[in-house]
Amino acid sequence: MNLLKFLDFFSKPKPDVYTSTRVGGLFSILGMFLSFLFLILEFPAFQEVRIVKEFTVKNNPWTRKERVNIDITFPKAPCDLLTLTQVEEGGEPINGIFLQKERISHMGKKIGKFTPVNDSGFQNFEQEHKDLMNAIHNKEGCRMHGNFSISEIPGNFHFSFNEKIALYKKLSENDIKAVSLDFTLHHLTFGMDPNQKVILSRYPKENFTPYHNFVIENVQPNEKINIFTKIVGNYYATNNLKNQGLLAYSFTANYQKREISPLEIYLQQIRKEIKETSTLQINYTFSPINIFHKKADSSYSKFIVDSLKVIGGIFSIMKVLNKLCQMKF
């Protein structure tokens, strides 16, 4: 029995040693209040969903076909002139990529769908030129939206007047000044948009595009705008299986303006021809890395342990403050 008493870590002082004071009571109340307050503040952090990220390398990069979703408005460029071209690294340009075109007024209101002149020939060219002149004089713009496929090989797609260079060359100097490649990029994403909507309902803090209603104005006839994107594949799931879940692509981007060099302009002038016009070029590169996102379960035991740490720390501080007050008074 004496051995058990020797091992007692919780030795009990005699009752007459205890002395209760009003100051001690105030610090006890303050300690309980602060403990309760910090527990309330800690609970939302416990409820917050933690996202764990794991990085994996693609097994077969550059073999997939992915979708580009885009919605862009050119307020000073008629639909008659605008074309979209895709170029893969080391490949030939792919012309005639189809996006829906809508004619818009200078106030930004929809006029109607754009119907191109499909047949070739002199008479149809004259009709195209007539339609273009009417659009310029009415200060029409163009909205292009829809989706198209690209491979994961690095490349670009660009909006320009180059495919309609014959029409562009017939414009007067004043008409060329009235036409500009100013744009508002309303929406640009890669992959399946429906996937992103489902993912955002479960991971509301994710952001798949840095560009929403991105505006560039005062684009000159001799300017090229380059947007450089780096695209990363993201898998989202709540289980522990890798590469199982919804796939969505996020990307980082930056842009720069570049003027056509004075030598290019000079050569075009002496040849009395225009080979290139202002261009909006979106360059893309897919990362060989995939990111797997999963929700981490909240642990009640961890919350209890953290709460006890907070309570113990608060009452330790209250004890020190109480001791200092007793020494001073």
C-alpha cells in the first residue's frame, strides 16, 4: 500500500491549504468564457472540407483529344471577315473550324445569325464584299461561341482576317481603321463543361479558368495578341482510387501584344499587298502531370484533442495571471 502511495502522481494537499479569492474567481470565469469562445471559433474550421492533392504522371501523353469551349465577342469586327484557324506543332493549319457566329450591333445587341456565302466565284465574291461593306457602315460586330476538338500536342488556335485577305485588301483606309480585333473573352475552358458544373457543386472553391469577361481594346491593324496557356488535368473524387472520378482541366495564362515588324509592313507596302492582319492567337500546352483531388474526412478525435489543448492553454495562462496578481496585490 505504501508503494502505491509513493507512485501517486496526484498528491492531495490538505484542505486548509486551499484559499479561494475573488480575483481567482474572475480569472476562472474569464478562462471558461475564452474556452467557450475559442471552441465556437474552432468548430467551423473542423467542419471545413480539406482537399488532399496527389500528383501523377500521364501514361500516354499527347494521345487524347480534348475539347475547347469558347465564347468571345469582337465588337468592331464583322462576321464576314473573322475566321478561326488551328495549328498543331509541326503540322499544317486546320482552317474552317466551325463556331456559331452571331451578328451584333454596336450596342452589343444580337441582330441575328451570320449566314456566309458558301459558293465561290466572282459574283459571290462581290456579294460577300457588299455584305461586308454594309456590316462596316452599320458598325456591326460578331460573337463567336461553341466548341471544337484539339489534341494534346502543343499548338495554337487564332482568330484573324487572314483567310478573308482578298476582302480585307479591297477595304479603303478609313474602312480598315473602322475594323478592329478588340475583343471580350467571356468564357474559355478545356474539357467537358458539364463535368465542371458537377465538380463545382462538390468543390465550390475550384477555378478552371482565369479568363471571365477578359477585355482587350484598341488593337491596331499591325498588332498580334498572344495568350499563352498551360493546361493541367484534374481528377475529382471522394474515394481513394487514383484516376477515378470526373476529369476537368484548369489552366494558367498570360498574354502579350506584339506589333508586326516595320520590315514586314515596309515589304507589304512596296509589294502593295497585305499578307497578315491583326491576330488573336491562343497558344496551348498540356502538362504531363495530372492532379488527383479528394476530400479528407474530418476526425472528431482530432477535434477533441485540439479542443483540450486550447482549454489547457487558456487555464494555464489564467493561472499565471492570477499568480502575478496575487504577488502584486
